Amino acid sequence: MSDSSPAADPIGFDDFLKVDVRVGTILRAEEYPEARRPAYKLWVDFGPEIGERKTSAQITKHYTLDDLPGRQVAAVVNFPPKQIGKFMSEILVLGFPDADGEVVMIAPTGPVPNGGRLY
């Protein structure tokens, strides 16, 4: 069952600019057995300006630990850190739900420099 909710209310361009979506490369991934739902811990490199950030992601349906290092992903980098169980999440990796509601991550179709901002 996918999330096909109606479109959100219109926003201004200044509102869009408040959400800082950047591209980064996953450096490493680990199991997160303490998570309530199956998840991995990810460490993502966003280049020299932002650096390395970590998060947990419920992406175990479509990705294995071996698939993830070296993969580029899109993430929101300006949310405040959030405690997820015993792990502090610093970013939100972005994705879309598949037909079963499982996350398929967003990524550029070709290599781009880490830290590039979505526009």
C-alpha cells in the first residue's frame, strides 16, 4: 500500500529554500538490531563544507549492507539531531514508497560532487 495522499498546500520559494537537501555518498552501513522496525545505521559524506553525518534508515527491504557503501543519496541536512533509540540521527535520507510502502532511496542518475544542493 503506497502513500498516495493528496498534494500538500502550496508554499513559496522561500519556504522551499528552508529545506536543505544535499547529495552525499554513503561511507559505511551497519545493522541496527535495536530499532523497532528493521533499519540500518548509515554514515554519509557530504563533502568538506558539511562533512560526515549519520542516520538510521528503514531501507532493509531493497538494500543490503554490501549495496550501500559508495552509493550516493539525497538527504535533508538541516533538521536538528534526533534520538532514534540509542542512536543519534543527524540527517533524513530521502526516498519514495514502493507499492508495499517500503523505501526506495532518491539518488542522482550520475555521479555528482558530495554536498551539492538540490534545486
